[in-house]
Amino acid sequence: AKANPAKRICFYEETMDQAVRERRKTMQELRDALARRQFSLHYQPQVDIGGGAITGYEVLLRWQHPERGAVPPSEFIPMAEETGLILPIGEWVLREACREAATWQQKHRVAVNLSAVQLVADLPRVVARALADSGLSADRLELEITETAMIRDPRRTTRLLEELKALGVSIAMDDFGTGYSSLSTLRAFPFDKIKLDRSFMAELEASPDARAIIRAVLALGESLNIHILAEGVETPAQLDFLRQEGCTEVQGYLFGQPAPMNQQRPTAASLTLA
Ligand code: C2E
Ligand code: CA
Ligand code: CA
Ligand code: CA
């Protein structure tokens, strides 16, 4: 017997409904997650390639869902952006990171990710308040912004980033090499740091092209006087290559997984570097 097309459509709509309902449910849960204290911060060390010293920590948001467990940021950040929830959530991350960093014995830098949605006129005031309320000195805060966030409205964003820099914080370009306006963006705004996207590290060993791009970015950083950090460093071979090519700062599983601050410990790799 032939399948009844009407029945099939009906079934299809039911599964659609199911997906839509689940999405709505997750959104509602995301809306309540702040009040229910389901968010926490993990920290991942950034390491000086020369002596192995920790230079700072990147803050990575974690959502502990009561039934689903840890929900990855790749799943809930886009949802938070679409709904505008990223504004209160992002502010919480910023304030919590500043508050926690202000208590550290060692005065490491703390790097906070900002979504493009957060790049609004109010942001400098939000950042200034987080610094004032925590007592963290501005030069210990770094803000990470992706290049895609820059291209939306380069002139407005440039003005906003200049206002932020005037507070004394530093600005890093995140995921460098994954967008397409990289060079013009670099000219438009004086970034303090470029974070070379981890996809280049993943391809480094197999691809001469990836190695050529990494070399070129390191040379670019040198001539523009911008600090380059390589993300996603997992193997000693990657580290060796980066060191040979003059990279000065690294981050990745080789040096430490993102973890709560009270679970941080020196890794074998950073000890070898030392
Ligand atoms: P990102 O800013 O590029 O963060 C780095 C991601 O790479 C993190 O994933 C980190 O766990 C992962 N990673 C670190 N070292 C390695 C490595 O050696 N190998 C591999 N394969 N991965 C490594 P995570 O924590 O899942 O976060 C994913 C993305 O979610 C982040 O990418 C960032 O775009 C976003 N995100 C996380 N926290 C926040 C936040 O507080 N605010 C905003 N707006 N976005 C956030
Ligand atoms: Ca980042
Ligand atoms: Ca990144
Ligand atoms: Ca990313």
C-alpha cells in the first residue's frame, strides 16, 4: 500500500510541533536560569610561551540544567542572543568574573567574552559599574569580541570599543581568521590582542596552508604591534611550531581544561615551559 501523503505531512507537523515546544521550554528555562543560580563560571589559563607563567584566565559560562545536566554554550548562547537574554546573562558573567578575580591572590588578567548583542551604547557604563563594584583594577580586565561582531557596524563598534579602552580595559579579537574582514577590521581598531582561532591549530599538522596562515598572522601581529595568542593548543608538536614561529601566548587543553577557579592546578605542560 502507498503511504498516505496527508498522514505523512501530519506526522511531520507533529515532530515540528515537538521541536518548537522543546525550544520554547528551553527558552523559558533559560529565562529562569539566572534566578535559579544555574549558571557558573569556568576558567581556562592563558600561558606565556617563554616561561610558562599564567598570564590570565578566560571565563567560560556553564549552564547546569536540572534534568539535562551541563548544556554546552554553543547550544544556549545563540538562544540567549536571539531572545535578548544575553544582556542580563552577560552582565552577570561580567560582574561575577570581576568579583571573583578581585579576590585572587595573584593579580592575573581575566578575559570575558562579549556577544555582538552586548555591543550597545550602555556597555561602557555596565563595565565601569562592574569594575567599581568589584574593586578590580581596569587593567586586569580583557574583553573578547569576535571579528564578526565588528563587521556589523564597524564605525559604531569602533567608537564603542574606544570608549571601553578609555576605561583602561584591554580588547582582544576572538576567533581571528574565521571571518572575512580581518585585515580592514584590524586597521579600523587598535586591538590589544588577536586570538588566532583554534581551527588553525587543529589543521596545523596536516595542512601546510594552515601553517602558512599561522606564520602570516604572527608576522602581521609583529608589524602591527598586536599581541597574538594561539587558541586550542592540544599537543606538544603544535606548541613547538608556535614557539619556533615566535608566538608568545597560548591557551588550550595542553595547559588546562576550563574548570572552576578552586580546581585550577598547574599542568604538566606549563611546568615544562617553566
Ligand atoms: P570561545 O570564546 O572561542 O571559547 C573557547 C572554546 O574553546 C571554549 O568552548 C573552550 O572550552 C574550548 N577550548 C579551549 N581549549 C581547547 C582545546 O585545546 N581544544 C578544543 N577543541 N577546544 C578548546 P566552550 O566553553 O564550549 O565555549 C564555546 C563558545 O561559547 C565560546 O567560544 C564563546 O563563543 C561562547 N561563550 C562561552 N562563554 C561565554 C560567555 O560568557 N559569553 C558569551 N557571549 N559567549 C560565551
Ligand atoms: Ca573567547
Ligand atoms: Ca575563540
Ligand atoms: Ca568561538
